[in-house]
Amino acid sequence: MKVGLIRCEIVADFCPASSCLSSMKNKTGAFEGVDEEVELVGIMTCGGCPGKKVASKVRSLIAKGADTIVLSSCISKGYPVGKAFPCPTAEEIKKAVTATAKKCGNAKGVEVRIVDWTH
């Protein structure tokens, strides 16, 4: 599994992604049960509210070899996880990520997986 991680731009200012990276390394959270090696291809932000650059970020990560695009938990669950509100445009971001990944994957002849949380 070659992962491209998309995180919230606002949260990226104060969160070093430690929990996201730990969940990948230790195969916990969304990575529990993943049998294959998890390789991080890159980490990018959504591009700022309301996720206005997320499609170009997904294209870049797939071009670098990502076969799985993962939305960090700060987008889907909020930050700190479970104690704040999730991104108000999380669903729109997920739709854009899914559509872009499908288009890019089809062009490369591969299916790009989407995971909408990390830990």
C-alpha cells in the first residue's frame, strides 16, 4: 500500500501528524488488518478551506506512486480527534478526492483506494 496523506491545512499549522504516522507504522486505526507494507509516498494539505486545491494534491500524490489516498482524521473527525468538529466540507473534499483518484487511476490502469480517516 503506497499512501498519499491529505491533511487539514489549518490543523497542519500545529499538528505534526504524529498520530497519523503512528497509525500507518503500527497498522492501527484505519490500517488495522492491512497485510501489505504501508509506504508513505507523501503528505499534503487540502490546500485550505474549503479544500480548494485538494484535486491537484491528489493528482500529485498519485503521480508520485500513491495507490491509496488517505484523508487524515482531522478532516473527518476533527482535531483534537473526537473533541472538536470535523471539517465542515469533509464530504465535499471526499467527493473531490474520490472523483480525482478515479480519473487518475483509470488513466494509469489502476484502482486508487480511498480511506477517510487514520486514527
